[in-house]
Amino acid sequence: MLGAIGSVTAGSLFPPSFTRGTGPVNAAPQQNTLQNASSPSKINTTGELTDAEKAQVEELKKIDREVRAHEQAHKNVGGQYAGSISYEYQVGPDGQRYAVGGEVPIDVSPVEGDPEATVRKMEIVIAAALAPAEPSAQDRAVAAQARNIKNQAQAEIPSQAEELQQADEEETSNIVLDIQEFINGEDVSAQNALIGSNAYQTQGQQQKPDPVITSILSLIG
């Protein structure tokens, strides 16, 4: 499943992208309407920009720097999980294109069958989403999505630990049976009993030996 992180202009949102809306810059400050990011501003063909047009160009340059820094922050932190940056542009009155929006696709899918790897991956996704100096509401939404996936994966990890513990207990139980059968003179070879004894002693280096098994081993030793 793919999400997108970025600074996308108003009117360009598509879930689950996270956005940082800037909106195209208008040369006339008293006009508050938003234009489409791909629509050009009125280009001055006389060769000399008016004061209002110069102000618009400066504002476009500022937005261009902010948008590129924002997207690059996502990209740098997202690493292998982040795709290529794509930008939306507005043409200024000077005829130049300026980035006013963008996005970075990022993989927010869990790692199948490996909750621990999923946790590590989602930590990177969360960091990537919140990497810019001013994460947008959509940036935070994707971070929250990754955090939920991380929490679900963490809930699965104790289950795996319990399965390993159960397997260890079953192995220990089998060792005890082998030793008891050897002591009782039943049809179990001394070699198998010795292997069982050594196996448990090896386990005992990593966990506290059971007192019952310790007593049985002392009889053999």
C-alpha cells in the first residue's frame, strides 16, 4: 500500500497523501482567490516588471525554496521506502517556473510475517512524515497511520515470544522424560540420556534450572 508525503497545493489532495498547502501566488495582494498550481501567472512581455510583479516573483522564489526543502526532508529520511519527488509548478510573471507543491510517495505497508521488521519500518515512515520543519496536517495524518500499523505489529511480538517459550518448555519436558526413563532402567540408551543431560545444562546457562531437573541430573552425575 502506498501513501504520499508532500507539500501539495490546495485542490490537489488525494488520500492518503499528506500535504502542505501553499496555493499559487497572485500578483495583486488584494485578491484572495486560489489559482490552479499549473496555471501560469500573467507573464510580463514588456521586459520590465512592475513592483507588484517583482513582489510576486520574490514570493514565488520563497515558496519554491520552502517546497523543495520540505519534500527533500521527506525523501532523505524516508530512504528506501520513499519514491521520487514530484512537483507542481506555477509560472511567474518573469516566465520562470516555481515549485508551489509536491509529493513524495512512501511505502506504508507492513512487512509480511515479520512484526519486528514492520516496527522498524514504520519508525522510519513516521520520522519521514515529520521530518520537515513544519509538518502539515496530512503529514501528521500519515504519521498517525504508520503509528497504528507499528502498534499492531508490536502487539504481535509477545505472541512470538510466547511460542518460543512454549517450545523451550516442551523440549525441556522431553529431556526430563529421557532422564527419568534412563534412571528407571527403561529402554532408553545411555547416550540419549547423556545428550539430554548436556542439552539441559546448555539451556541452564541461559535460564534458571528447574530444581527437579537439577536433582535428577545430580543422580546421573
